[in-house]
Amino acid sequence: MILAFRLYMPGVNSWNGRWGGEGRDHVKVVTFRGKAGKAKGQQILSHGSYHYDFGDGWRARIDVEQIDSAQSARLRRREASFCGYDWMVDSIVKFDKILSTHQQKEQVAQ
């Protein structure tokens, strides 16, 4: 199962109300293999969209969709940077929600 994670910034708290990555496609493609991987992919896909509030007026949204191998190849070829927010996808895969790095450490310690 191949999933595409798309990053959006619906809440922008900049001086001009714009985000520097605006207008570009920010996609991260992740492949889930095996029975456990497919189950994890289905679980992530069932949410469809994940949100994160930075607490300072900035908000991020990551939409998830299942894609095929041809779409994956096209997206990987033109894959723009994920603007340093790869940790959000890692958090979704590991915790099924977006947690800050501090929250992730707390979650693991429990």
C-alpha cells in the first residue's frame, strides 16, 4: 500500500499572511509492506486528514490518500521538500496523530 501525505498550512501567522511554501506541492510518499504494514496504512488512511496547531497562530494540515505505483513514481520524481515537517509524517505513522517531539518522548517513556 502506498500513501501520499500532502502538507498544507491553513493557519498562517506571518506579517503578510502568507507561507513561504505556498503554491508548491509538498508531498511525502510512504510505502507500507506486508500484512501489518497494510493494516497500519488502512488505519492512517481512515483518518484522511491530520491537524497540528503550533500554538502561535500557525496551523498545519496533512491530507493522506492512497496512490498507485505509477502515481508514486511521478510524485517521487517531482517531490518537493516537505519543508522540514517530515517529523509530522513520522509521528502519524508511529502514533496515529501528530505529536511534537516533546510529546513523542513522553509517549515513548510511558
